[in-house]
Amino acid sequence: MSTLPLSRKQPPRHAYRAPRPSAPAGGGMSSLGTDLLASLVVFLVAVPLCIGIAVASGVPVALGIVSGIVGGLVVGFLPGSSIQVSGPAAGLAALVLEFVGEHGIGLLGPVVLATGLLQVLLGALRMGRAFQSISLAVVQGMLAGIGLPLILSQTYALADSSQTGSALGNLAGLPDLLGRTLAEPHRSAALLLGVLSVALCFAWRKVPGPVGKVPAPLAVVVIGTVVATFPGFDVQRVSFGDLRDAVAVPDPGDFAGLLDIGVLTTVVTFAVIASAETLFSAAAVDRMHNGPRTRYNAELVSQGVGNSLCGLLGALPITAVIARSSANVQAGARTKVSRVVHGGWLLAFGLLLPGLLGLVPVAVLAGILVHAGWKLFDPGAFPRMWRTDRGEGVVMVITTVAIVVSNLLEGVLAGLAVAIVLAAVRMSRMTARITSADGVTRLTLSGNATFLRLPRLIDALESVAAEPRVHVDLSGASHLDLACRSQVEDWAGQRRRAGAGQVEVSLPDPAPGPAQAQAPGPGPVPGPAGADGPAAAPRFGAVPGASRVRHRPPPGAPGPATVRTAAARPAHDMAQGYRFASTLSPGDGPARGTGPLGRAAEGALGTRVRTERPLPRP
């Protein structure tokens, strides 16, 4: 007994095989070692940022470390992205500062918890991809609107002074701040230390050799702390208590504040901005490496889980942070291990070495955040956007100004509204062309005829109203909405009633249905006849009154093309209006139809409406 070898069934040669995502090179122990080294680099970047953002947010420094720990140990384990790192973000610092100043730190936990739950809901509803449909001008305007208030608020911290609150208030108070700083020596010393920190942040990337590979925030903190030990630098330093004492689980009574409409607005604002910053960061990080791509909905759920836990601990809201994520990629991270372990480093540092944080000057951290705000603001982006697209440049400016003047949510909504109006106007471009031949004046309209272009359509119709025979050709329009279609129908009816002349109208024809594609040869096609009445008019197929017109093909064509020109028929019921198509050609039958244009054809001079549709050869 013989047996035949079994082989796996192979797909046909023409079958498409989706490319597999390329995995990062390496694995095993070498990958683990690289990830552990990357986790240390990310930890060194995260420490000054966690501290500085907590100070800028007006909360205890330990809460910034707690948020960083959650971003590493919790969000780092969850699905979504393998490389990007989460933690407290500078983009939310000004918002948190304003909220804490108005409602107190006790309500921050419930708000962050509600923010996380809303993010989980958005991810479950698969809304992660929706954030990618936002206009680039709105996104850049939003980032600039976040960065400019951050710069203004941290300018006061550079001089060991308290800010006034709003961005406009901080801007108006700058002259008074300068006067007080120059009058008090310790503020002048703090300002000098802060300016030095800002300059080092900008210049550090130009440092050659291995020293230049040290993360700029870490280098600035170390250098600034050393300089602050010199005589004459009596400046404020970070106050860091016990990490365990900083955790404040919200009381049940604190959740009553969520009934305030202003607090709910803050929840929505936090959720939108945190989600947008996370997903924009994911898109940027995905371009930096060749590993698995981010799953946006899963990442949104993971961020929501992390923020929910931060809310239960009374900590700051978290997002994916591009600074830590890019440092993770540049350090050679290949798996989630690096971002998870970096959270462990933060936990160990907060528990074992809290005294080191008390040596860091506040002005140094303010300098780091001024640099971060400048990168968000990116003044060069405005002229670049203007040169690329002036309309988008206007959207970007409006978004930024609206955020600075009002608040982040209202500013983003204003930018989105302007962007939508701009897109609608641009999508409604319509071209009108008037030609005359053989006694017929032809008005040809192309593009998108929407209600936004209704005045131009009316002007075009009025410009040919005095002609004895007019053909209005809208068959080449990409889109014709109800307002423009009704205007053409009304104009044709008025022309017929006034006896002003003959008009022929061509409107876009609907796509032929299956029955139309299988229509029989020339001649009328009878509908089903009843016992006591005539045959009903056919809904699909050839239209009664069809005539054959042969067009001479160009030289070298395989043969003549047969086209039948038929009398008009309604495309759908009267509630939706009618759509027709026609061409001027000899041999057309009388106009028929039950719509407004069909009835207009019964006048003395008449309105003839025809449809031209290629039919199969008999």
C-alpha cells in the first residue's frame, strides 16, 4: 500500500499577500539589555520633566512623580504602543494650574478619573482614528496655543515670582515683573539661573562627543544645581515630601463637584487634549522606528486606564510624551520593557532618594519648561504654514489667538469651525463658461454647485436670460445640491411662463441600475399592463421615445459607437427633486416627465429636457 505525501495547499500565484510588519532587529538577552539601558535614559529624561510639570501645575512635586510611575508601570504594560512613553505632559500644565487655583486640589482627582473613563469610552467606541481627521492647521495652532501660555507662566517662575493666572494677565504683568526682579537681588539671581538653563536647553544638542548624548533636561538640572551652590544664588528650591504622603485618594464628597457644568467642561477638555496629544505623539513615534505600529483605539483605552488610576491617587493627568518617547527610540528600545522599567526607576527614586530633589532650583525647572513651551509654540511654523497655504495659515492663527484669549477647548472649537468653513468654500468651487454656436447659447457649469455658490449660479443664469435659445449644461458638475437644482428648475419655469424663449437643461444623471445595464434594443419597452388600463411607464430600462443617433468614430477606432438619446424621466420621487441629463443633438423626441422641468416642456416655446445614456448594442 502506497501513500501519497501531503502538502500544504498553496495560494494561487495571483493571490495578494499582505506584508508583515517588520519587527525590530535583535531579541533575547541582547534585546533585554538594550531595553534596560533605554529605560535608564528615559528615567533620566523623565525625572526633571515630572518635577517641572508638577511645579508648573501648582501641585506637590511628588504628584508628578506618581503620575510618571503610573505612566510607566501601568500604561507601559497595556496594549496600544510598544515604544512611546507616558507621563505628566507640559501641554496640560497651564490648564491644571488654572483649575487647581479655581477649584482646589481636592477636586483634581475626580476630574482626572472622569477624564480617564471618558478616554476608555472613546477607545471602546473606536474613536481613536477620528483624531487623525483634524486639520493640521488646527493641530499646530492648538500646540502653539498651549506653548505660549506655558512660556508666559514659566517666565514668572524664572524670577521666583508668582504668576497672575491667565495668559493675558501674565502678558500684561511682564513690565511689573521686570521692575520687581531688578529691584530684588535674589530674584535677579534666579532670573540669571533660569536664563542660563534656557540657553543650555537650546545649545545642548550642539555639544559634540559623548557628553552631547546626555539628555538635555538632565544636564541642565545637574549644571543648574551646581551653579546654585555658589555664593549669591539664594534661590527657591524644590520642596519634596514623602511620596506615600502625597497620594490623596478622593473622598466620596469630592465627586459632587462633577455636577458643576464648568467642571464637566474641564473633563471634556482634559480628555480631548490628552487623547489628541497621545495620538499625535503615536503618529510621530511610529515614523521613528520600524517596529509594530500603534493601535490607536487600544492606546486610547490604555491612556484612559492610566488616567483613571491617576485620578484615584489624586495625581496629575498623563499623556504620551514625545520627549520621553523619542529618547526611548534613540536609546534603542525594542519592546515594552524599557518604558515599564523606567516607571520602576521613578518609584525607587521617589522612595529612596527624595532628598536629592530638594537641591534642584525652581528657576532651573522653569527654564526647562520655557524651552518645552517654545518647541510647542514654534514661531517658525506660522510663516511656513502661510507660505504653504494662506487659508490654513489663517486657521492656525485664529486657533492660537482664540486659545490664548479664551481657553483651550473654545479655541480648538473655533479653529475647527473656521477650518470646516474653509474646506466647504474650497469644495464649492464652480466654473461658469458661456459659448454660442448655431443660434444656441450654452451655459456650462462645472465643479461643485452647492448653496455656497448659489449667488454665482443666479448671476450666470441672469446673464443668458435675454438669449432666445439657451442650453444650461450642468451634466459635468461634480456635485449639484438641492438648492442649486431647485434654482435651475424655478428659472426654467419662469422663463417658460414669461415666453422668454426656449431653454434646454442638462442635470447630472444618476448612475444606471442593473436593469438599465440590461436594457433591450431600440424602441419603447412596454410595462406590465393591467386588465383595465394601459401599460405603466417603466421605472428602469429604455425610456419611451428613444431614438438612435450614430456618431462617427475617430480615425483608427475599432467601430462606430451607438448612443441612444431618450426623453427625460424622473430619477426619483418629487420629494427629492429630479435629476436629468441631456445633450443637444438632432433626432430627439418630445420632452416628457412629471417633474417641474417636464411640465415646463408643455408650454408654447417649451423647455425640452432629454437624457443621453449609452445602451448596449441590439
